[in-house]
Amino acid sequence: MEEKRTQNSEQVNAKKIFDFISDIKSEFKKISWTSREELIVYTKVVVGATFVFGFGVYLMDVFFQNFLAGLNIALRVITG
């Protein structure tokens, strides 16, 4: 009797897993996927924007480093 319950619960679990996977497949069919050309364009935009933003951060960093170094020199000259 116990073996029968175990077998039934295994079958129920297998059916739940199968139903879950088939639900996932049906949901993936509903998705409106981006075309390959659009994906390439969007990727280029993101990579380009990342480089531009990174270069902007780099320039601000260099500016602040030089500003603080100049301020340090000026304070040393003033305070002796």
C-alpha cells in the first residue's frame, strides 16, 4: 500500500513538472521577440553610451585630481 502511494506521488510530481515546462513553452511563444537587426542596433547604442559615460567620468576624475593637486600646491605656497 505504501509503495502505491509513493508511486502515485511520483507520478503526480512528474505530471506537475511536465505541466510547468509546457506552460513555460507556451508563454515563450507569446513573447514578441526583438529582431536580430534591432538587437544589434540596441547593443551598439548601449555599448556606445557606456563608453561615452565612462569617458565623461574619466574626464571629471582627471579634472578633480588636477584641481585638488593645484589646490594642494597653492595651500602649501600660502601656508609655507
